Amino acid sequence: MVVAMQTLSGDPPTVKAYKLARSNHFVVLCPHCRRLHYHGAAGGGGHVASHCSDSAAARMGYVLAPAGIVNSGSAVMAIESGGRE
Ligand SMILES: [Zn+2]
């Protein structure tokens, strides 16, 4: 496999992981592909592989940092898009 770019080298980023109120999952806004990904919350956070369609980004993944409880993935989109541009 050819790796076209080196932008994914280095340490995985830390992301805010929002716990779903009605499900034992975290929701994160992916720093690699800017989509929502869901991860089981049983492990409590830490490094995971992401669910990106880009395999290099998925391998790098990110570090989950628990950041509170939300009702839905769309709430995470609202939080993450409201504070910065
Ligand atoms: Zn992603």
C-alpha cells in the first residue's frame, strides 16, 4: 500500500468523548474526517481506532477524553460547532 501523505504521522490526537445518556457509548466528532463516530464506553476512554473510511486515519485513531453526557449525536455536533469556527 502506498501512503500518499505524512500528515498522519506522530501521536494520535485527543478528542472529547461525550457519553450517550441512554446508551453505554461515547460519541466523538472525529478530528480526521469530521464525522461522528461511536465507541463503546465500557473501557472508559483511552486510545481507540477510529471508524473513518480512510484506513490510515482509522489506524491512527485518537485518545478518548470523557467530556460529559449528551442525549444524542446531534447534541455533540451542536457543542463542537458552537465554540469555534
Ligand atoms: Zn473519522
